[in-house]
Amino acid sequence: MKLGRLNHIGVATPSLEKSIAYYRDVMGATKIHEPFDLPAQGVKVCFVDTPGENGTAGTQIELIEPFDESSPITAFIAKNPAGGQHHMCYEVPDILEAKAWFEAKGARVLGEPRIGAHGTPIFFVHPKDMNGVLTEIMETPKEAH
């Protein structure tokens, strides 16, 4: 197992609408995807693309708003009312191999792999085992980014 591409940085927000306006009007983002609900994960999601270089895909910003009060993001927003960086997500070629590798290292994998916002399998690793950063591991999408 080796460190894969940084796919996205998850940013929790109390308002997708206000965050989209910020990335568009202040940061100059030109490719903002259509927001969508992901009730299985308890979030509303919107991806903002950053430019890539030399034909590569840029790292995305994943804006995440609580879907409802039962969302795992609700507690984060309660502690951070303005929102903020929630997690970092790295790609791996095989999600089950990566899960076994992290577990063999003694890292706490939070739940079983499930389908994430990109439509590929994901899991999270506890921040206490990842240098203080909640880390999402996702299987590299089979089609181009």
C-alpha cells in the first residue's frame, strides 16, 4: 500500500449555498458541480473542482452540509459553527486491500466500506491513528475524473 492521489478535501459547512457563493465569488472557482443529497451518509454534497496541471485532475473541495439533525456532520458544525476542514480523502486501487493494510497497522477503520459521494467504495480511518486528521480512503474511480 502506498499513498495515492489526494482526491478531495472535505469541508463541513452550515450552508452549501453560502459556501458555493464563497468559492465562486471569492476564490474564483469556475467548475462547481450540482449539489446533491447523500442521505445514506447523512450529508448534502457539492464538489468544487480546482485546476489540474499537465493534464491531471485537480484536487476537489467537497462541501458537506448536514442532511438532517442525525447527520454525523451536525456535531462538527455545533463545535465549529462557521464550518471548516472535516477530512482529507486519498485514492487507493483496491479498497479491501487498503482496509486490511490499515487494520494490520493497528489503525481504527470506522465501519465497513460503503459507497461514497463519487460512487466508489470508501471508508474512514480514525483521526487519532492518522496524525490528527480524519482520513477517507476511496477506491480510485474506474472512469476518468
